[in-house]
Amino acid sequence: MIKNSSRREFLQTSGLLVASVAAISVDGVEAFLQRPAAGAGPYPDPDFRQLDSWIAIRPDNTATFYVGKTDLGQGTGTAFRQIMSDELDIAFENTTCVMGSTDITVDQGGSGGSDALQTDGYPMRRVAAEGRRVLLDMAAEYFGVPVTALSVSDGVVSTRTGDTADRTVTYGQLIGGKKFNVTLTGRNIDATTGKAPLKPVQAMKNVGKSPRRDDIPAKVDGTQRWAVDMKVPGMLHARNVRPPMVGATLKAVDESSIKDVPGVVKVVSRGNYVAVVCEREEQAIRAARQLKVEWTPPATAPFPTSEDLFTYMRATPTSSVSEPVVTGDLAAGFAGAATVIEAKYDVPYQGHTAFGPAHALADPSNGQLTIYSNDMKSYGMRTGVAQFLKIPKEKIRVVWMQGPQAYGRTAAEDAGFEAAFLATELNRPVRMQWTRQEETSWDTKGPAYAVNMRGALDAKGQLVALDYDARAGDFNHVGYNEADTVLIAQLMGQRKTPARGRASYPNDKYTVPNRRMAGGVVPMPLAWETPVRMGNLRDPDGPQVTFASESFVDELAIAAKADPVAFRLALLDRGTGDDSGFKRARSIACLKAAAQKFGWDTRTSPRPRSSGDIAVGRGVAYAYRSETVVAEIVEVEVNKRTGHIWAKRIVCAHDCGLVINPDALTHALEGGLLHALSRALYEEARFDQSKMLTVDWITSPTLTHADVPEKIDIIQVNGDPNPNRPDLQHYGAGETICKPMLAAVANAVFDATGVRMRRVPFTAQRVLAALKI
Amino acid sequence: MAALNLLVNGKRHTVEAEPSTPLLYILRNDLDLAGPRFGCGLGQCGACTVLIGGQAVRSCVRPVSQVQNVEITTLEGLSKDGQLHPIQQAWLDEQVPACGFCQNGQMLTAKALLDKTPNPTDAQIREGMKGTLCRCMTYYRINAAVKLAAKRLA
């Protein structure tokens, strides 16, 4: 365990500061390691085939790991230290981790896809293992004995010579302050490797323990410096001025309208992009509010109203279709059925709605460009800005710093591009800060889904046919940091062929003899310069897809008069094919673990009606993603008078293979569960036919303290039939957690009330309306 | 522009700014205090919370001219003599923060709550904290940390 004081002491005495503090301290580390002075630029790519790009060891036997990942507040840096210190065999307490700044860490892509450990953990482990091998070779030479005569623990190498006392040498004595100069191999960064093998899981000392997260002390004592706090001399403050109607064209900017605002440095307009740049922040706020801008409204409405969205999505021809996945003979399955049911499910557009609006600082000093940003894909921002501004990549670095949560492709990217553009326009450092209204309105959205489900049971209540047909509002899904799709590029008139988007399918491991999964994408009338622009949001479409599929499985269980857990277990149990990766076995293990912890009593839904205002019910749902399995059970109280739903208790069984830091994982899962609960109960991007109506925390409510469950139980299941195998993998734990919650809540509301919620979010108003039918 | 006198974390400062400027920007940009943070500028989220006269106040909507010469405490002023305040210690022990961006507001709102209600019930914590938002949804751990701090402060 790292205590706050000991950690601080360590940082002070070692002269080291973690990357999140500021670029200056990172440069300090660089100076210590006698690397080229990256601070002044240029900034060539760190060479992933050099061990020195990954690991540095100091004379005092401390080590710093350099990894190309970023953290969204889940403590992944601590996990990287755990796995790398285990492979290197150095004391965990004597390590630090520098993350995500493009000039000093290799390009591991930043964050995304929940792959921090699943994919990127392996090159980290291999380079650390290689470091150990090289150090043991050095120690063997130092002692004049073979490597096999050596042992190592906590960075101290020992030899037993038999007739003399034990002799020891530390890693710090062997290489401290010097470079390894060891070349690695591998065709790309993910494949980076040395010659050393990985340790078996059983030999790892720190993995599986829960040292406290190293990012937390500074977040508690007020010393944390975030991207939002970054300042440089001569820095200016910028604010955007957005079109009041989506799709409007800039007609005129009246600069005289702000002539009484002090400190205005420049009004910048290019195409439909408008920003003001001022000496002080409050001046920029006032200037942006006061600036008179004339806009020409668009000829046609950019989108239907959010109230009409699902009617529109079901009636509008698709712009692309996904390849159907078909098992057996669907028509025959339905033809021979005893019971056929069908249902439609709707999930609206939902935003990331980062707690801190987008921001970035760009500094064009020394003829280079440094961008301070919390964007989780710092490497992509560097490449994208280079293309956008037509500057060589080597002249740009993105210094990644901590920021407000934002799980996916957020406006942090847009703010980075805007700051970079303005800084180069004015040739001065510019800090861009979005407003709350801008963030809630203009941030990218997770796609809306309209799903039609149909299922057939035989006379014994067995599921014989299942049809999933989705329409996804995923047209023009923007990528990460693309020079021609970031908002500023769109507003400046950049156009390319819109991305087709996709309609995704359920990924449960049920065995259904006749099954079809099909879908298509529905376009909005306006593809560009619109806040209804799609970007990855925490498990990009898993919550939407799983809401439909796992709600409908519940409806089928009820039609079969079966218990919802037993019905799912039967669908998994009847699989006879090869269970590669133990996908079915692990799914079964999670469902059973959740049911046991919850104290699930076997019965069908709904439970008998109760008198009084409060109806109590329980619901289950399960999902699979990237080898990670999640089963969730929610107990709700539905207030029949107010329509309010309270998720009183949540039980979650989670299997992501090898767990690095159980407490940090539990923490991340708690957050994921409640974020998904917020999406189930409150979140919807609403709009009329010209603009967003959800613009702040009043119009766009989120889960609050008032909604906190009384109890959250998280069970970390390891459903591998051989959980002790030495090569047990660490799968991606971040996003799967978000998939089942929407369906679990809807299923619980049905159990409590007999009312089926098929439209997200389940606002009090919608629940009341449903109860009255 | 006017000269404005502020008393923040026990220190006196004079700053030159428009009197209508919200306190938040003075704290962050002129006094270089990073505890209070910009989250909405509308007084809706709590990220910018400071303590004034024991009350949790939203500095993003409070004109600086209205808070001259009154004691203002930011997160930086919560610890004393290098010792974390028991609320901060509880936050550390419960490993509360995820991204941590809202935690300034959470801790200072909890401070104002516990000053007034030293031994709050669950319902009082929900009611007292509900206006302070967290998008990482660390609410469950905050609830536990508030109770732990209350126990230690008793």
C-alpha cells in the first residue's frame, strides 16, 4: 500500500514527478535520463524497438515505465506498474509510470476499446521481462557466475557461492542513470518483444493485489494539475461562437458589437467557424456572448424532432445494411412455433456529456506546437492536427494530462484542434474552453437504435426462433481526431464521403436453432456541422443492442412461464458445439454467481401485485464483449405515484480473466454500472427541428447522489475451467459493464409492476404514462 | 477594472479585474488555485465550490466584488500543517476519485454538510449532496467516505 506521505516523500527524494503533473516535470525526467531535450522540439517518434523508450532505472534502484496509454480515471497507470514491476522484478513501490505524451512515450494509441491490458499490457510485460533478462546478464558478468546461479527480488540480484556470504547487487548499481541500448524486435508496437519469456501468472507478486491507485492522492489534496490548469506565459483565452440553428451559414460578423469589451485580441472566422480570443478569460466569455453574428438558416431541417425520432428511423430508407448473421431456417422456426411474440425497443441518442467541458492549450513557441490536452487519443491528435494545419508531425507534440471523464470520442479532440488552429493564427499560446451549453449540445453522441424483435417458442416453452432487426442512427460516425471530420474542419467546409456507420448485433452465447440478426443504418437529413454526429461512447452500441436483446429474452422467458435466470441458463446449457474460449462456460458461471449473491428465488415475472405506492422487483441481464462476461441483477423500487425508479440494489458478476488490481477494478465497475443506470433512467439528447434542447444539467439530467443504490455487490468471477493456468489472459474490463444495465432495469420494472418499458430513458413521466395504460 | 481585496485560505490578495467577474476565474487565473474547477458556469454542477462563511458556495456565479474581505476557503486550504483534513483522508481511504474532476466540489460540499449535520443519515447525505454531480458516478464511494469522515470527526 502506498500511503500518501510515503508516496510524496518518494517523489521528492527521487526527483521524479508523475506525468500528470505537468510537461515541465516530464522534461525534468528526460533531462535526468540524458535524453535529447524534448522540451524545445522537434519531437520525433520515440523508437518502440529500443528498451530505453520503455524503461529507465536510476542509481537509487527506482524505475520509471513509459507507456503510450492514457487513463480515464480508472487507475490503469497503477495496473501497468503492477504488471511491469512483476516482470522486471523490481519493488512496486519504487516505480512510477509516465503515460500518453507523444514525445516521450511510444504510440500505443492512447485509450480506447478497453484494450489497455488486453492488448497493450502484453508489450509492456514483454519489455519489462526483457529488462530483467538484460539486468541478470549484467549481474552474471558482474559476479562472474552463470545466470542460473542468480536470483532476483525487488531489484536486488543475489548469488550464492556456497562457501562465502551471499553477494548482492541492485539494478540501480548495474545500470542506474545509464541507457540499456538494447534493441527489441516486433513488426509493430503491439508485437514489441525482447528475447525473455513472460512469467507464469503464479510467479507474479503484485498482480492480483490492490495497491492504492497512485493518481488519487493529488486528486484529494488539491495538488493535481490537469490539462485544464495548464498555463504558459503570454497565454490568451478563446471561446467559440456556434451557429444558433444547426446547419446555418455565416452571413456577417459585426466586430463593432464588442468594441466596449476590454482585452479583445482577435475575432477569428473561417467558413462557419467563429471564435473570439482575449487577454483574460472573463473577457472572452463576455465577448463571445456579446458578439453579433448573422446567420442564414438552412433550407431544410437538419433532423426530425427527438420526439419523432423513432417513427422517422423506422420509416426512412436505410443508407447501408449490415451483413445478416443467420443460423438454421428462421421461417421454418417461426412456422412450427406454438407461440410467437414480438416487440419494438427504442434507445435515443445519448451524449458523453463530460463533466468538464472540452478544453486544450496550444503553444506555438520555438516554431513548434505543443498541445496540452486530456484527449484519450493524444497520438491521434498529433497526427490529425499535423494534417489539419499542414505542419510536419515532428514539430507537434501532445502532452497528455488528466481531465474530466469522457469515455470515448469526445469534444476534447475538437477543442485540441481549435486551440491549435487559433495558436497558429495568432502565433501566441491559446487556451480553448468550451461552455457547458456547447459541451452538452455539440459533443458527439452515441447512436440511437430502433430494434424490432420477434421470437418463437415451441409447445414446451423452448426458444426455437429469434429474429433481431436493428435500425441504427449511426450515419456519419466520426473517427478519432480526423483532420476532415473534427467539428472545426466541418464548420470550415471540409467534406468527405460520410462514414457509413453500422448496426451492431447481440453477442450473447445463447444457442438458438433458428436465428437471424440483421440491421441497417438510417441517415439524418444533415450529415455535417450537426451536433447529431456519432462518435464512440462507452461500448459504442452495446447498451442499445443489449437493451433490445436482453429485454426480449426476458419477454420470452415470461411467455414460456419460466424463471428469467433459468431460461437464460437453459439457452447457454443446450449448446453442444465447441466452447472455444469457454465462452458458454464463463457465461453460465457469471449468471450463476450473480443469482447466488443476489439470493435469486426461482419464479416467473411479474411478482404478485402489492398494495401501496412502492412496487419492488428484480431483473437480470447478461452480456459478452471481447472475452469479458458480465451478468447484472438489479432490484428496483418503483414509486407508482411519482413514476420514479430507484435501483436499490445492484449485483454484478464480472469475468475479465486475470485481474490485475481487484479494488481498482471494482471501483471502475461501480462507476460503469451507475453510468449505465444514468443512461437507463435519465439520459437523452433532445432536439427540435433546428437545435438541441438539451444544453445543461437542468435540461439534460444525470444520475445524482439521490439515486445511489443502497448496496452494490461486485463479484469477480474467474469462470475459466482451469483458473490456475499459467497463461491466464487479462481481458478488457472497461466497457462490457455498460451493456446489460438498461435491460436489467427494464426487466426489474416489469417484475415490479407488470409494465414493460421499451423506450429509454425510463423517466418518471414515461413510467407514469405506462402504468396508466 | 478595479482593485479587489480577497482573503483566501488565510492570505490577503489584491487583484485587478472587472468587479462583475465570477470569483472562479479570479481564483484560477489570478491566484493560481486549481482546486475550484469550471464545470458549467451556471451553478448547476458544483465543480467550482468554495467555502465562504462555512457555506458551500458556487464560485462560478458569484461576482468577485461580493466576496471581498470575507474568508474564502478552497480545497487547497482544507488541509492544515501538511495534514489532510479528515474528509480528505476518508476520500483517500475509500479510494473515492475516478477522474477526480468533481471531487473538489464533493469534498467541500461534504465539509459544509458535516459542519451542519455531524452524523448524517443516508437520506441526509443524499439530500445534502445531490446537487453536486459526478459523471464518473463515484457516488457510492462518496457516500461511504462521508460516513467514515463523520465517524472520525465525532
